[in-house]
Amino acid sequence: MIEGLTTLMTSQGWLAPAWYVAGFLLAALVPVIPTPLIAALGGTTFGTTAAILYGLVGLALGAALALTIARQLGRRVMRRLLPERVWREWEALLGIRSYAVWFVVFLVLNLDIAVMAAGLSSLSARGLWLTAMAARLPWLIGAAWAGETLLVNDAALILAILVLIPVMWGVQKVRPAVRRYLQNLAGIAETEKPDEPTS
């Protein structure tokens, strides 16, 4: 599978980096696609350094696209669907008036669905974009490196998946504690003056 995807990418010639960047845009449009998987494929195809450089462009464009979709369409629809009280409780629960909370969410979750959710907040889109870039950069670097050094064949991919299973189990176990931590941060954020909404 890895070899096939790599061959498909390299067969695009000088357009291969554009296809790689387009993968990040696809993840923004289909926000359940994990961007580390795209970055790992880039590492296998281009090598770590090039995958990081191209990936920065992809992450930047993808985050901007996810935020724009949420800000232009999602927020308007959600505010109409949810009663004001429910909307305020949702904001307080997720702490979406705090860049610190969103940094943690982006770092832990690292899916574009989190970036879209952030776009529904009243925080500055530019600030959220910068927060998303900073929080997701370690994932990009790690995944690109793993793509070049570990995921060189299907056996390595299967081994990586087997290692990820207990990791995901552990994440599920600590999730309640992380949620309480985020709620505490959100409580602190509620005492701060929120930024003006931007479009």
C-alpha cells in the first residue's frame, strides 16, 4: 500500500508536491482525514525536509480553508440552530475564547474538525490560524520523519498500526482527565475579555 501510494505520488512528476499539498486541503474538506497520515506519505515520497516544507504550505492552506468554511458558513448555521443558552454553555465547555485551550485541542486531536470547531468561536481567525500552525507543527515534523524512516513498506506500516492501538487505548483512558483540564482552562478563559469576532 505504501509503495503504491508513493509510486502514485512520484508518477505526477513536478506536480507531485502540488498533489501532496492538495492532500491537506482534502483533509480540511473531509476533516476526519488525519493530516499526520498525509505528512507520513510525504516523508516516504519526498524525504523528511521536503515533506516538512511542502507540508507547511499544505497545513497553512488547509487550516485557512477550515477556518474560512466554519467562519463563513458554520457559525451562522450553528447560531441559528442552537438556543443562546446552549451556545454559551458550549463555548464555556470547550473554552473557545482561549487560545491556550485551542492549542491543547489542536495538539491532542490534530484533525481539521478541531480547526473547524475553533472557527465557530469568537476568537480572531488569524490568532486561531497561528495557534493551529504552532500546535500542529510537531505532528508534521514527526509524521514526515516517520514516513521516511519507518513507513518504508507495508510491514512497517502494520507494525506502526499495532503500536498505535495501545496508544489510542491510553488516550481513551486519560481523556476524562484532559476534559477536566480543558474545562478548568475554559473557566479561566471565561474571566478574560473575549476578542471581537472577525470574518
